[in-house]
Amino acid sequence: MPPGSRRPRVYDPAKSWDALIAQVGHVRAAVRGLTDGQWGADSGLPGWDVRLLVVHIVRQVEALRVILAEEPAPAGAKPIGLDAWTRSTAGIADRLDASTRAAAEVTADPVAALDAEAELLGGQRAAALRTDRITARPFGGMRALDFTVTRLVELVVHSDDLARATGAEVTLDRQALAAVVRLLADALATKAPGNSVEVRIPPYAAVQCVPGPRHTRGTPPNVVETDPLTWIRLATGRLSWDEAVSAARVAASGERADLAPYLPVMS
């Protein structure tokens, strides 16, 4: 398939919803057990402690309810896809930081706030899984199902942030993890279109990317392989390519198997 002609991945609505509900539940369980010291710990995100991180997670769950309650985009509106969404998030980082800090000022109990939003999720299922409804936000609008999948990305990525910052066990739902790995792998293939490198993230994804000679049979000459969590950290800027290679978290073979110029795909 020529570069630029990749078909968008289709996400199963029921599985996506079940994964979202499960991951929200795992985060709720984790934050209930945090100590005062853990709440004040550095989150690993610039300028944020764990309390700000959890408030941000609450806002990511809340966003589904808020956006679905708004009037949809006008008829004929062209939604952005998930690949475009991954490339757009860095542009609103300052705005997200400011709005998260503002939310933290009025959130007395982040655990209670997360519980309250989680209890409201069930009533949003039908609207959240529609593919024929285009939301008015973000970034000019998305299909409702695609926006729901973005909530999976936020939940999985920040669950890992929470676990690393606090040392707490934060379970990652297998279906949620699979969806996020695949979405970020697809985003890499879109950002670096080509067929010269095969990137493998077993057991969830394998994509070809990077311009150069196309591989057609046998063992690819340029192969990158890593585990799901390492891939998520690379793709979101939590881990650099050099750090991952030095720590043997990535196996890379072939003269083109250097993904540093294309990472992160989302930040």
C-alpha cells in the first residue's frame, strides 16, 4: 500500500467501552490508597505533583460527558481522525496546564470527583459509541467513537504516569492497553510513511514505516521491537530513544532502524 494510503483502524465500539470502564475502575482503586506523601510527589510531568495529575485524569473522564452534551457539529462537517488528534495535543499543552490548575483550585477531593464522574459514565454509552455523530470539539470535531478512544489513550498513559510517580500498582486493562499501543503505532506509520522499517510491539501491533526500500519477503532488514509500555513511553515522550536503547528496552537492527527522528509521536 503506498505511503499515505493507509486505512484508518476501526475500533470495536463495545470493546472500547468496556476497556474505558475497566481502566477508570483501575484508576479509582489506585487513587483510593494513596498516602499524603504520594499525593504531593512529583508526577514526572513538568510542574505537576500527583494531585494535579489525578485532577487532570478526572478532567479527561469528565470531557466525554461535557463534549457529548454539546450540540454536534453542523451537517457536513469533516471530523479529524485519531492520527491527526495525536499530532494536535502538543499544541494545547499550555492551555491544558492552565485549565488543570484552575480545576485543582476548586476540587476539594480528587478521589470523590473521580468517583462522581465514573458513576455518570454508564449513561453516556450510547452517545459515546456513535460513528455518525460528529462532536463540535476538540480540534474542529471528531466522531464520537473516536473521541471515546482518545479517552482510553489518556487513561492508559496517565495510569502509567501515576504508577511510576507513586510506586502504586495501577492495573492496565488488556484491551485498553492493546488499543492504545495500536493507535500510537498507527500514528508513527502516518508520521513516518514508508515500508523500510518494521516496528513490532508484541502481542498487539506491528507496522511498517520510514521512507526507503520496500521489504517484500523474508526477514525485514530493519526491525524495531519493544514491549507495550516502553512503546507508549517512547511515543508520548516519557522515554527517549537513546534511553530505551541504552537500557535494552528496545531491540533495533538495520541501518534505518533509528526512530529517534520520529519520536515522540504524541506529547
